Amino acid sequence: MLVKLAVLFSGNGSNLENILNRLHQKTIGSNTYEVVLCLCNKKDAFGIQRAKKFGLESVIVDHKDYKSREEFDEILVQKIKESGADLAILAGFMRILSPIFTKNIKAINLHPSLLPLFKGANAIKESFESDMKVAGVSVHWVNEELDGGKIITQKAFEKKNLSFEDFEAKIHALEHEILPLSVIEIFESKVNLPK
Ligand code: GRF
């Protein structure tokens, strides 16, 4: 099957670039993957340049142009539906989504902690500073609860005496590992769709 993907991002875009490197126009198992939409809510995001290297123009939908979260989400839903994407991937997309989005779009999110711990925007710092001995990353289905949907994939590591910089680098390396793998697993039907 041809699997069409929409990738939503807000900034650096290293996970977007990783998806493009690992999945875009690649046949893996019984599926061929195509990123049909790169969507960003910030016009200066570095990820826009990363997408260009693959010949992809990002669609910019600036949340500041909309009066409410719902109006912004309506446009997101429209753009994703128009693209024909089978799945939306939130890869560093730093917006809280309303039911307008979550009820209409099948989406997964990447989060830099072992959920359900350390939800929200400061997960890396909070998990580094906690007295837990392990940390990790998660990919989960998106539902109406922030960072709260069913977990698809997780990977953990021992914190040992890592500096904050090394800790953060480890988190990003693991994110790059598990996000494309989660997408492949979903379409190889190794992962159950959420109810
Ligand atoms: C990742 O750490 C992701 O988990 C978080 O935002 C970061 C995005 O990084 N939600 P990048 O823009 O893909 O480099």
C-alpha cells in the first residue's frame, strides 16, 4: 500500500528530516511511504529548510492568525484532509489540540519522556532533574488529553551520571530511532488502532 504521511512541526525539525530520510519514498515491507504534507505553525522554523532539501515546500499555518484554538484546528484538519494523508505525525508540533483536531485526524505524537510521566512542554528538564534512575521517550496516539493517548512505542535508558547536554542528545537519538519505527509498525499492522 502507498502510505501517505503528514508531518507537523514547529521548530528545529530534526524529527521531520529523520522521517524524510528514513521513510519518504521508501518501500519497507509491504508499504511505500510518501510525505505528502509538511505543515508548520511558525514561518521561521528551521524545519522548513530541512524539508526544502527534499524538494518539499512546507505549508505554514500560523496559530496567531486565528482567533481561537478551534479555528486554527479547523484549518489544520482541512489541510491534512486535502493532502490525503493516512496518518498525521506530530514531530515537535508545540500546540495543544482541541477536539476539532483529535476527533477528525488520526495522529501520533512524539514525546521526550516515559509517559505518563512528565507530560507537557518541559519534559526533558523535568525528567533530567527527577530522582528517577531511568528516562526515555514515547510515541503515542493523539487523543483529547495532552500527551495522554495510548502508548505505541517507548524506549528507556539509564541516566547514570550523564550531563544535561548528553542526556538531551540521548533523548533526541532515541526519538529518531522510535518515531519511524512506530510508523512502520502501525502500517505493518503490528499495532492496534486506538478505539
Ligand atoms: C522533540 O524533543 C519532541 O519530543 C518535542 O519537541 C522536540 C522536537 O525536535 N516535542 P525537532 O524539532 O524534531 O528537532
